Amino acid sequence: MKTLDRISEDWVLATEIHKLESRLWRSTRKEGIKIVLVSSPNRGEGKSTTVAYLASALALHPERRILAADFDFRDPQLNAHFEVPVERTLGDAIGGECRLQDAILKTELPSLDLALPNQKGEDPGLLLRTRECSLTIEYFREHYDLVLIDVPALLPVADAAVLLPFVDGVILVTMAGRTTKPALRRAREICLGMGVRILGLVVGNLKEALPEHGGGRYYEYYKRKKEKGEGSSEGDAGGDRQARFRPEGAAGQSGDASWGPKLGGRGKRGKKPIAVTRNLDRLAGSQ
């Protein structure tokens, strides 16, 4: 499976994904959260990538039942990370053309299932605003320990907002050097205006946008050890990507620069290391 291969090859990515997975799982067990919507302010900020890797990391524990569901009927991207053959789609099930059980797909991980739309796109207006859609989500709630829902970006279209009343929390995905502070603030307002709790913020592209953002020396040390063939006791699959995990309370330091309009695009190679902070209010609050 592509996601597992990448996690095993990239020690930095694996470290940050497992931090996110551990924090999310611990929070959901304590607070009874089962349905988590993952979105971003605008397109191209890494939400589908985050869902794919996070779901894979969660499902590495065989006692769990994890579902990754792609409700982006306009431009679905989740299956690009799994490449699972799709015979019956999530849209077919919501539209009454097949049983929901027939639209649930198995993966190489026994603990991870997928629910995917038609890759050619479907009309979300005919699917999301129906009673069958809400019943589908409730079925997922009853049969899985945790469900990650991939949806379109919050600002361009209303699809994600339609689903907000049916979820327990939201993870916002942003890209340093691309996501602006006004866009992040507006996405936050949409979620809070619907009475939905924001569970956290995933930040990508930190190395290219903020090369001075901490942790570089630590990761470069293991990169050099790998190049010399020395390996390490903590893992030797490191790469040239720098990720940064910012725990609660760390926002408001150098990370605030991520949301300024002065920074450029994705960087030369467009890589998206993953980090997380739960202190969203300090990033997207008042100026």
C-alpha cells in the first residue's frame, strides 16, 4: 500500500504522522469522538493526503476499526493514495442503487476500510442534502471506532458546511506559505458558526516556507547517519523533509509567520511534511 511504503521509507513523515495519530486517538477515546471531518480553507492544501496517511497510521493497530470516507464528490483524490478498485461507490449507496455494505472497500490493512465516490465526479447537490446521507454517516458511527471524512475545501463551495452538523469535530489542514491568515480565520468562523469543535490544525510545507523552523539539526543528524550507513536505534528511514510538531501552546511563536501573505508558494519540490497544533485560536483569532 502506497501510504505504508511512504511511512516506512520516510522517518520524518512517520514521526509526525504518528504524533498526530496518537494525539487524535487519545482525544477521541477520552471524549467519545467518532466522526472527524478533515478539510482546508482552499484547494490544494493537503487534506486528502493527510486523511490517507492518518487513516493508515491509525489502522496499524489491529484492534481498531477505522474508515476513511471520501465525500468530495466534485473532485475525489483520496483513492490516489490507495489505488483500490471501485465497483460500487459511496454515491451509489446514498442514491439507493446498492447497499451501503457493498460500497465499503477493504484495504491491505484489515483494520482500514474505505468508502469512495465515483472518480469521474458526481453531483453533490443530489447526495449531500439528503436524509440518506445523514443515515450513511450514522451507520459509520455505529460500525467503526473512528471515521475520517475527506470533504472539499470550506471556502470555495458549501459541501463541507452541509456535513458539519453530522460530525463530532473538524481537523483543518493548511499549507505554510500558501494558506493566508484571513482564509484560515474564515474557515474557523464557518466551523464555529455551525457549532462544531475544531480538534486541531495540520500544517504542511514547513521546511520550504520556514527553513528556520525548529528541529532541523535533529533531523539532519539522522539523515547524515543514514547516508553514512550507520542507521539509528530510533529508525533510519529519514529523508530530506523537515516536519515540525507544535504541541498545544506552541502557536504564537515563529509559527505565526506561516499565515502571512509575504511567503511564497509550496517550495521548489512542493513537499508537505505534516505537523499539528491544537491551539488554533491563537493562529486564527484577532490580529
